Amino acid sequence: MRTAVGTGTQQDFLQKLVRHGHFLPSGEPGLYGRGEVFEDVLGRLDALITRAGASDMPERPRFPPLIPRRTLEKSGYLKSFPHLCGVVFSFDGNEADALDLVERAHRGDDWSTHLAMSDVVLVPAACYPAYPAIALRGPLSPGGVTLDLGGSYVFRHEPSGDPARLQMFHQRELVRIGSAQDVLDWRQTWMNRARTICQQIGLDATLEVASDPFFGRGGKLLSTSQREQCLKFELLVPIASPEATAVSSFNAHQEHFGSVFGIQLHDGHVASSACVGFGLERITLALFWAHGMEIRDWPEHVRNRLWSEVRVTTVHA
Amino acid sequence: MRTAVGTGTQQDFLQKLVRHGHFLPSGEPGLYGRGEVFEDVLGRLDALITRAGASDMPERPRFPPLIPRRTLEKSGYLKSFPHLCGVVFSFDGNEADALDLVERAHRGDDWSTHLAMSDVVLVPAACYPAYPAIALRGPLSPGGVTLDLGGSYVFRHEPSGDPARLQMFHQRELVRIGSAQDVLDWRQTWMNRARTICQQIGLDATLEVASDPFFGRGGKLLSTSQREQCLKFELLVPIASPEATAVSSFNAHQEHFGSVFGIQLHDGHVASSACVGFGLERITLALFWAHGMEIRDWPEHVRNRLWSEVRVTTVHA
């Protein structure tokens, strides 16, 4: 097990979150239940993002937080981020094995020998299940496709004492698949929308060129290349850390996923893609960090923006 | 890998679901994305259950689909259901290991040797994370506690060709922790509520004494004892199978979780608990099975019940 001690400021923030019922400790770093008020804020934020992207008229499929292991293997994720993946193992044995497993677990001994790799893995980024699903439909219509995937749980193996670094969190993900220019324009639109959202809810946000946390020495080269090509931008806001924390990312994949999963434009060329992800728990944490633990103390314009809109649901069918 | 072929009727139903965009195949049995209409129905159903239980004034915490491995080990789950659990393994190696991992994955070889058991496992039942969280708060108030956990993702390692048997699905879970009589009364109330809900949405439901799918030969004894004590009831409805499918369960745990996780009543005695779970995807599937693939063809009273209520959200704080 890795050490997972946050800075003093992070520990203080975490303790406050727990004391106010916003975070419910599980005993494991980076794994918390959330209280009702925290969830209310997170849900409002989710709705704000939905509204910001509604004019794109996206399709709204939903995916569970597992994908086939084969999808992960094909995607290239293991090459770049082997240290972050989570693979599901299951029991594969007879009654004697089961008995030994239970006894080992009871004694606190290793029972992993009774488990075998299954065919499913945890979703590492919310857009991964979408590409094979879109590829299955055949070539795209002219204009491509826009997806609003809602808030999906994603997994990162990085136990941490920083309350803003969770092992399992909601990535609020939007995806554009189409021509190279269309997806870059769409990404630019979302960078503007995201800055507006942060402004509306009183968060001091900075947009920066960024890179992914690639593994190992070779990862440094990948990072440099990614930055040089401006493939990734991040929106950063302060959350209990000396440096601002990324709460949203804007990623151009070029033809990577189109090529790996066989997604074609209407003219038969390989499709490009981009995705935009909002870390819902992180933005919610940023709100509690910026405005305080009690919502009644938050600036009025922030509360109005999150809660004032009356949502009316009418007959659907 | 297990065989996972559904019956002819199940295969037909699955194909229809896919053709109508309700299920998006991932390539893995029991793992599907869901289309927008399916999700809309599921969300309405979720809201119907929320309203049915609102008079209990439950607390509404939310938990991610992972729990500490230690929680699973303590819970007794491994003894009863080792075959269903999902344990998260992660990469634990250097750069040479990472390279070998990628090459093995690329060749389709086993790369599990590079992975090690982590400290987290998939949630096997939505109420599991709640008990340690409640225990942390100290003895219960008089009257105990009622929880509405929302729709939580849970994992079962049982790849199947039956579209109603998913590896990862939403368990809409409610929990009561208190005195032995209080939790049994509450469970009875929910059995009545659940029958009413099914009636309202046009599902032909039967309530039966049931047992869990305990592992192995010893499991038969546990099943018999569970049935004799009426610890588990299930609500069954038809979904593309010769026998009706359980879509909801009503479980009395006696003092099991109270004792394992140290939850005390206000008087210091060990607390009892009960939980009620609704399989949201299953009930949604039951609706498509009973009323057809197109919502416009559903009986008017069913559509009215699910969609007619205007939900108005007002200022919170």
C-alpha cells in the first residue's frame, strides 16, 4: 500500500469536509461517501453543464463503470498509464479453494492466489466505452456526432491524502467525433463555456496547456509532444493545495480513437475526436474551498446560479 | 471465461433492445451502454421509488461503487458469495515490467502476473458502504436511522446472455437500521409499496419468500435456513424467461451488520438492519418486455404514472 498523507492544509480541509458531513470516510484514502448537501451541489453543477451544452443537441447514452478488458487493451491506455488502471479479478475455484480463501482473508493473509483476471476492467476515462459503441453503427453522418455522457464513474489507482484526488470519481464527459476541424472548434467552444461556468459560480479559474501523467521515462517525451501540439488543456482552480488543481480537461485525440476502434466519417476517412471532462467532485470541492462549508454563507450570485432555475419536467411521450 | 448464451427468447429480446437503441453492446455479456429513452424510463422509475419512500424522511448519502477490501473481508460476503465478488488489481512494477505488460496484452497473452491485489473491491450490494459510515457516528438516536442510497452501481461476476442479468447494474437501495421490530415493520411497508409501484406501472408482480445464491454445498443449508426464517422476500416479474425474474428484494439481516461493523442502538444494544433493493435496469427491462419497445405504445396509465408529475425545483439555500 502506498503512503497517502496529504499536506497539512489538505488534512485540515478533509477534516472539515468530514465534520460537516460532506465527505464520509471509508477508511481508504481517496474513497469517500458524500453527504446530501454535497450531492445537491454536485447535481446542480451537473445540470449547469448539461444546459451549457444543450445547444449542441447531443445524444445522451450512458455507460456503466466497467468496460471489456479487450477495449482497454486495444485503446493504448496500458502503454501510457499502466500505473492507473484497475482490472477486475474474480474467484475461480472449487469449495476447498473457497474455504481457504475465507480463512486467509480472516487471518489477514493474502488470498489473491484464488483470484483470476476477469474480462472486465474499470473505466479509466468516461469516453472509452463510447468509441466502440459509435463504431458499431457504421460510418458517421455528415457533421459527425456529439455525445453528452453525463457523470460517469471512472477509476484511477492513486490512493492519496489529498481530498481532491479520489480513486473513483464522476467525470462529467462530453465527446465530439467528426472532422479534424469540427472537433477542434467544438473543443474551443467548450473551453469558453467552462470558463463562463467557473465565473458564474465564483471560481478563480486559469486555462493552461497541459499533459497527461504518462508512465515512466518515455512518458516525458510523450508529455512534451502533447504540450507542443496543444492536445490537452486544463482548467485549474484552487483546492487546498499550493498549486491550482485541474478540474476540467479539453482533449484532442486526433485520429487515435477513430483509428483504433474503426470510426469512419461519412466519406470513409478516419474520424477525429475530442472530449471534454469535468471532475464533478473536484469542482464541488472547489466551491466548498472557495465559499465555505455552509451553503448559506456562499455568495448570493453563486447560490442563485446553482439553485434559482426552476426545472419543470413535462410529459415525455 | 464462462459460457454466456441466453435462451432463444432472451436472445430475441436482447436483439430488439439493441435494434431500438435501448442497449448498446460492449462485446462482453452482461455489460451494455443504455440509450437515452431507456435512461429516461430508468430515471422516472427512480423518482417513483424516491417518492414512495419520501414519508420516511430518509437521509440520502451517496457512495462510490468501490469499498475498501477490508470492509468486504469483515462483512462475511466472501464466505457466502466468493463466486460473485470483484477485486480490483493494479499494476505494481517498474518500466521493464510495464513494457512486458504492454507486449503481452498486445499479443493477447496473459498479463495478470504484473498486477497485484489493491485495497479496493467493487461494491457487491449497495448497502455495504453504509454500515461502516453509520457505525462511525456512534450509537444511533432513538428510532434508529433510515437511508435512501439512490441508485448505486453494484457488481456481480456472472457474465450471462440473459439481458436481465448484468455484471454491473443500478441497485436502488434503501436501508433501515434500528430495533429488530422497527426494521421488520419497515421492510413490510416497503413490500406493500413495491407491489403498489408495480401495479401502477402495469407489471404483473408476485411476492415470494426467497434465498440468496449462496456458494457451494454448504450454501444449500444457508438457503434453507434463510427461507425458513423468511429473511428474504423477492418481487418477481416476467422478463423474457420461462420463470419470473426477481426485480426487487427485501432483506432482514437481523444483527449481522450491526454486529460486524459495531452499530449500537441508543441503549447500547446491537442494532438490527434491513434493506430493500430495486434492480433499476431489470424493472426498466420488465417495462419494455411487458409494454413493447416503443414508449408511445405503452398503456396510457403507465405513461401518465411515470411522466405526468411535474417536478418543480425551487431555491435551496
